[in-house]
Amino acid sequence: MIARSSRNLCRLLEEVGPVDAVGIEERVAKYATRSIKKDSKLFALRLAVTMVDLTTLEGKDTPGKVASLCRKALCPHDAPDIPQVAAVCVYPSMVKHAARHVKGTPVRIASVATAFPSGQAPLKTRLAEVRQAVADGADEIDMVINRGAFLEGELARVQDEIAAVVEACGDAILKVILETSELETYDHIRAASFLAMRVIRPGDFIKTSTGKTSSNATLGNNQVMLDAIRDHFLATGVEIAMKPAGGIRTAKQAIQFLIAVKETLGDHWLNNRRYRFGASSLLNDLLRQLETQRTGAYQAPWTFSEDSGAY
Amino acid sequence: MPAKKSPSRPSARELLFGDLWEFDPAPESAPASIDDRYGLFIGGKMVAPKSKKYFDSISPRDGKKLSEIAQANAADVDAAYQAAAHAFKSWSKLPGKERGKYLFRIARLLQDRSREFAVAETLDGGKPIRESRDFDLPMAAAHFFYHAGWADKLDYVAPGRSLAPLGVIGQVIPWNFPLLMLAWKIAPALATGNTVVLKPAETTSVTAMKFASILTDAGLPPGVVNIVTGAGETGAAVVNHPLAAKIAFTGSTEVGRIIQRALATTDKRLTLELGGKAANIVFEDAPLDQAVEGIVNGIFFNQGHVCCAGSRLLVQESIATEILARLKRRIAVLRVGDPLDKNTDIGAINSKEQLTRIQQLVQSGVDEGAEIHQPACKLPKSGFYFPPTVFSNVTQSQRIANEEIFGPVLSILTFRTPEEAIEKANNTPYGLSAGVWTDKGSRILMMASKLKAGVVWANTYNKFDPSSPFGGYKESGFGREGGKHGLLDYASLQ
């Protein structure tokens, strides 16, 4: 049994091809040397704001906290021309509270589900959680994959579970969290990306991490997943979207991620239907940089409302 | 959400690298501090050439005059050798520890002024500022640091023996890495107690002359390093001077031959680092995206003006179509243009002469039936530029598969078995470097032992380190630079 399972993983790795860690890190280091100035910087900062999934995922979340998060999502700053963010991202129990504030607006409600962040609950429970979140008004579901099963080589189980969640989503968009830090190697990240992409729908996302482990989105794992999305698109014509999450706190970082998108997937992925940032403190840094571009001076941190925690 | 079919998509299943998000120009603004005119650096002083002649140094970035460079004649070169021979008496007796201090000082001064030197290097040679800033300058400083460390440890290079300096070293360097090649030459020569007469390439003398000011600031005794500028005749005077104990040359195989012939009846030592036509070999199990990145780095680094450039891509037949498709997608996002722009990946071709040579060879490739692929990119109107170029369906007998192009031009050949890959890779008069891409460790070791090349890179390309010896087989020259091997080429074992 175990022998057969481990061969499954080998076979998948062989099929999708290996990733060289040194090479990928060298590639992404070049993104950091790009120098984005003036209008191109303004464009990137605005675009990044529209891509933010403004997130609060804490045990101490309350309807009040979610209300202020929603307010921030709808009106990030009172300066002119500041766009709204893509979505708010909350725990399932908070979906109905968020719905009161953002339903009927362009800001969408994303809910983590499937026993986030570990995924260690019976499948039945996880699916029920997804259905409840959708019923409460979630437009998007952020699920976690079964990392244990993946590392065990039970790939079919991982894939079947994702397929089951797709079904439970109904019309909601699905984001599949690979939790890259637990998969550890770039080879695994690439393999898991394909595993997910083969059962999700066009426009669904693959997502790096929960933000609940020591290491989250990096340019490296972002690149591996973008490469996988490109290969899948060229082979099947299916456009899968991407969401790096956790650890992206500065505008400078966000721009480097966007450069990776521009140079790997091109113009069709430079919008919030195809690319998102799972972040919270990032938003205020983006606003701060936008204000700097507009006024020519850095504004004090307290001039931007703090309505989201650190993520 | 269902996928929306966008009407603007050019064709099914191709990515669109369009103009949705254009980068604004981001020119490096640090001043390069380039003088209007440079003399010769002889005996610790900037002196006017006895020839009284100067020639223009052209910036390939815009084709405009950058500075005036002195043209040294035989009398100037003789003065430089006399100064070097005089300085050798005391420099060679100086304890290694003291020589090391000068080298450390030079390395630190280079670091202090690295931004200024990077801009000057880019203006003078045309390489992207990203490369001169992130590669040339740090590597040049690293070579001085590394050899500074050796200066007081020469008694430990070979067990039970010590190293003695040779005397005055005549050094002639090329235009592709002007400052870095200068560092490769000067650092080991000084560490081992020799003195130097160095001639930079005529199209790229500016950073060498700027470097003279670093030597002055470092307080290096007069005459230890002398820099004479000029073209072929000056080079011949440096090579043929009777006071030279050794000649170190980096440049074309053609000139290397002339030098070796000229030295045939003398007791001068010689090291040559000449051309190359490196094979970059990609096996079907290789990590494809990283291999493509390595191929790009191997051939488009410094506009392909690299003697160890991976200009012959050998791809296993089963993945040839796939690699070509990925490569085309990758070069579509390379940014060609003003080398001073921080976002430029491929800068200007070093000289008009070189541009013409590249154009001729590319035309020969087209004429001989290879298939050419170039991305749609706008090139600046003035200056010397050439787009990144890939040839597929190349055969061994075509010129582009044999001759060193020294430009951003890649030839793709295919192979079926490892044996065939080795045969094709070694089927060249050159033997400077090679690359192997495979996920299989044992295959890397097998290939490395069978490839006749001075450097074999595995799953990477164009990686350098001062401690790693560099040099070639066959018509790529002899002698090594860097590492312990490099030191031995600048000293005699006692």
C-alpha cells in the first residue's frame, strides 16, 4: 500500500517535471532589481490595492472587528482615486456579519473553510463548513489541501477532496491553499499545483499559504506556481488564478510579485480576477506610497486608519 | 467564475506580453566622473604620450564621443617597462603582508567608488548598469580581496616550497569586462610580487584610467602598475618588450596565435585566455524553466560578449520543441535598450565593428538555412544595438555553429543520446566552458569528466569566483586565472 502510494508521488513529479531551487531563486532575484518609477509605480500601487483580499483570521475576531475591516475595504482612504480592495477574507462564522456591510458592493466576501488552517477534520465536516459559508453569503472559499495525505502519497485522495469542495462551492470561487511551507520543496509545490489545477474550474485560484506557519508567500514559491499556471494554461487553455498570501507587508514587495506576474503570465493575469494578495497590513503601505506619489512627502502612519490586524 | 474569452487575445493559448503596464525609464543618475582626456599612467603619474596622439573613445550607448585616450607608442611602452623594472627591485622584496595591505586598500577603494565605476563601465562599454553594478564591480573587488589574502601565504601554496615573483608582467586585456579583466590580471601579479605593464582594449580604456586614481589613492609605490593605452601596435610593443618576464593575454584566438609566435624564441612565460564556443547541454529530465533561465543567462549575459558564453545549445531531441517555445516566451520579456536604464537586460553592442560582425554572422545563419527567431523589440535609434537572437535547426557544419559570434546569438542543435551530446560538444577547436542540465547527479559527473572544457557548470551557467581557476583547452588557450592555479602562473616555484 505504502509502496504504491509513494510511487504515485514519484510519477506525478516525473510527469510535471522538476524544479531547481538554485535556479528559481536566481530568477526571482532579478525581479527585485527592477526599478519601477513614476507612472508605472502609480499604476502598480493602484493595481495592487484592487488585488488585496483584506484579511482578518484571528481567534479574537468579533462582528465589530469585521465591521471595521469591511468599512476599510470599501473605503481604504479618503484621498481621491483610491480604488476598493477585491475582497474581505474572514472565518466562516464571520461571513454573515461581513455580508451585512459589503453585500451589494463590488467588494466580495471570501471565507476560509475546510478546518482552516490545518485541514485536520473529517471530510464531511469540512464540506459542511464550506456549504454553510456559501449559504451565509461567501462569494469565495479559501480551502486548505490535505497536506498529510499529499506527503503520504495519497494523491488521489487529495484530489478527490478538492473536487468535492469544488462541488460544495456551487457558484462561489474556490481558492486552493497548498500551504507551501509544509510541502517544503519546490518540486512538491509544483506537483501540488497541478494536482489542484486539474480539478478546479477556470478562474479558481491556487494560493500559497494560510499565513499561520513560519514561512508564507515568497517570490520563489510564487514563481513555481505561476510557472505551473502558465504550463497548465498552454496545455489546456484553462486560466487559473493565483493568490500569494501571508508575509507580503510592503508595497515594494507587492510590486516585485506583480513584476513576476507581468513577466511570467503577461497582461491577462494583471487584474484581480486572476491575481490577489492575501494581506492586511500591505494595504496601508500601498496607500502610504500612493499618498507619497501624490503629495511628494511621506505621511505619518497614523494618518491611515488601522482597521485590520497584521497578517 | 467562468473564464471570459477576451477578444483581444492574439491567438489561442498564447500569453500576451503587452503594454498594459509599461515601465518608465529608470536611468542610473550617479555621476561617472569621466575626464575629457586621459594620458598614460607611468611611474605613478599621469603623463602625456610621447606620440602626442590621442584617439576618441566612443560610447556604444549613443555612438557619441566619451573621452580622448592617449595612443602610446614604443617609446611610451618602454618608459612604462623601465618604471616597472625599477619598481620591481623594492616591490618584490616587500614582505607579503605589506603587499597584501595595498591590495586590501585597492579592493576597499573600489567598493567605495563602485557606483561611479559602474556607471563609467556602462557608458564606456555598453553593458547594462544592472550587470556592471551587480557583477563587474563586486567581482573586481572580490579578486583584489582574494589575492590580498594570498600575499602573505605564498610559502604555503606548495608544501615545502616557496613562490618567487617573475619580474615585469606585460598584460593585454579585452573589451568585454574591462575592469574585471584588469582585476583578474593585476591582483595575482601584485600578490606574488611582480610589477605590471597593462594595456586595456582600445574601445574600453576609461575605467582602467580611472582605476589609476585608485592606485594613487591607495599609495601604491610608483611604477608597480603602469597602464598604457592604444590599439594593436601598442599591444605588440607591450608583448615584444625585452624586459617582459611574462605575457598574460585575454582576447581573440587570432591575436593569441600572433603573440605565441612572437614569443616562440624567447624565455618569456605566456598564458592565453582566448575564444570559446561553449556547448550548453540540456537533457530531457532537466528542470526546464530553470534550464531556460540558464540558457538566457549563458548567451545574453553582457550581450553575449563573453568568451565562455553558452552559444551552442545542445538539446535532447525529445524536448527540443518545448525548449524553443519556452525560450521564445522568455526572450519576449527581455528588455533591450539604454544600458544606463536600471531595467535593461541587454545593453549596447560594444562597438560598430563588432555589431557589423554579428550582423554578418547572423546573415550567414539565415543564408545557410537555419531558422531565426527574434522578439519584437524596439531598439534605440542611435548607438549600437542588436536584438536577442535564437537560431533553431542548426547543423554542425554551419558557420553559426562553429565560429565565435561574441554577440547575443544562440544556435540550437539537437542530440539523441549522451554519447552524441559529448561528441558534438567536443567537436570544436575551442574548449573553454560547457554547461550540463539534468536532474540526475551521476550524469552530471559523467558529463563533466568527458567534456573537454576548462569549466563545466552543472544546472547553472556563468558562475565565477576568485577562488575557482578559469581557463581553457585547445584553441581556448592555456594557463589558469584565479585560485591557487592562477597564482602559480605568476610565480616560479623555488
